Amino acid sequence: MATGNVPKMPPAWIGLVLAFGSALVTNTAYALEHDAAAALPPLSPRRPFRSAQLLLRDRRWVIAFATESAGWLMYVAALRLAPLALVQSVTASGVAVLAFVTARGHPSRLARHERFAVVLALAGLALLALSLVGVEASDHRPPVVGIVIWLGACGAGAALLIAIPTRFARAASLGLATGLLFADGDMSAKLVGYGGWWLVALVTLIVAYGTGTSVLQSAYQQGDALTAAGTATMVTNAVPIVAGFVLFGETLPRGTRAVAQIAAFSCLVVSAVALGRQDAPRPGESVAGADRGAAHLGDDDDRPFPGPDQAGGQ
């Protein structure tokens, strides 16, 4: 049987398959992380070492984080094979995975505004995908000044969301901050892939991912996984998509594609707002996380660490 004429899959398509696999693995891990973190004593992004000790003592959280890390490695491999905007468009589909896992396979368990947010997010992603069909894959090294300004602006925005209360639910605010930090990390991962002096981006990669992970765990204690990680997922993907066009020289669409892309981003923004809506707890739902409240994000809680039998999941 001749095999010489079998067409090979283009590298970009391999990258997109890896990106989709990353979305499945990472968002499943988010749901598992939420269940583990929500059972722990209050975590604070302002006390990262204390929070890290609590998390690393919990076996369920460690397993979930290892799963998330595996998904991230798939994402990094995808970035080596496909343009940034295309990869982020595919990984953004993870919000649907997260909704399915959060609802334990029963979408009817989600609040009406959560179902609305998921449908809007999927519609936005579909429109975004259509706007990118046929666009020539391009990948140019960005200007250094532009990258510094972009990464700095995202970091500053995240700091403000952490420090200043907003009209959104606290879980959504921290999810937005996490998304901006993870977006910095994702863009840094793309820069590191260029090699050479771009390897200095390893610093921003480590800081952004490390801080973002800490903030996300606090978000888990303030609300459900879909609100916290779902908001983070959309921001994490939307920001680098824009950066792909603005900084990395990826082709901007025209005509109907441009209209589709504007509609796509509008859907994603409205979806994020819907996820940020704060509801009263549902009947029978635990409010332990809400009782801890945002006050614990900057408190001076000097209680001793719980023993191994109290750290949760043991």
C-alpha cells in the first residue's frame, strides 16, 4: 500500500489540535482546583508563601495543579506551531468544558445567567473562528517597547482589580485579574519560543503565572469555578488575540470578517459581565467561601497552619 502520497497535516493544524487538548485538560483541572481550594482556610494573594504552604499540603490540589501544568505544556507546544491569535481562539473554548464539569454534566444546574454567558461565549468563539478562516498565518517578532507597555499595562490592571473593590462579584474581579496575569504569561511563553535575548521573558512568565495562580485560588474561595476560572479563561484568551494583531503582525480581517470579529469580542465582553453578576447563594449551597469574604484577602490572620489532618483532602 503506497504511503508516499498521504498528505501531511500542516504544522498550524497540529498546533490547533494541541490547543484544543490543552483547553480540555486545563479547564477540567480548574474545576478540580476549585473543589480543593474552596475547602481550605482563607488564602490571600498578599500572603503568597502562607497560601502556597496550604495548597501544597493538599493532595487533591497538587494533583489538579499537575494536570493544569500538563495542559499548559500542550499549550506551549501549540504556540510553537501556530499563530498566537489562532491558538488563543481555540483554547478559549475551554469555558464550555468548565461549564460542563461545574454542572457535573447537567447544564440545567447552572443559573440562567451562567447558561446565557456560556452560550454567548461559544457564539463569540464561533464568530471569531469564522473571522480567522483563510487568514494567512503570520508570526513576526513584536517591538520591544510595545511588549513592555502591553505587559506592564496588564500587570497594573490586575493589581488594581486585586486591591480595589469593584461592582462585580469578588470572584469575578479576581478572575479578571487572573486573566490579565495569565495573558501576560501566555505572551511571555510566545516570546521565549523565539530564543536568543527573548529568553529574558522567562522572568515575566514565572512572575505572571505564579501570581495569577495565587490570585485564582483566592477567587475560588469567593465563588464558583465557572465565575472565577471562566472569567479568567475569556480574558486570558481575548487579550493575547488582540496582541496578536497589534504586536505580532498577524493579519487583521476586512469586510465581513471584521464585522464578525467585532461581534465576537462584543459577545465575549457581555459574557464576562454576565459571569461577574453576583447572586444570592442557591438553596442548600455552601456559603463558606462567601463568609470568608474579601476581607481575608489582606487581613493579618496569624493563625497557625492546620496540621496534615486539617489541611483538607487528606
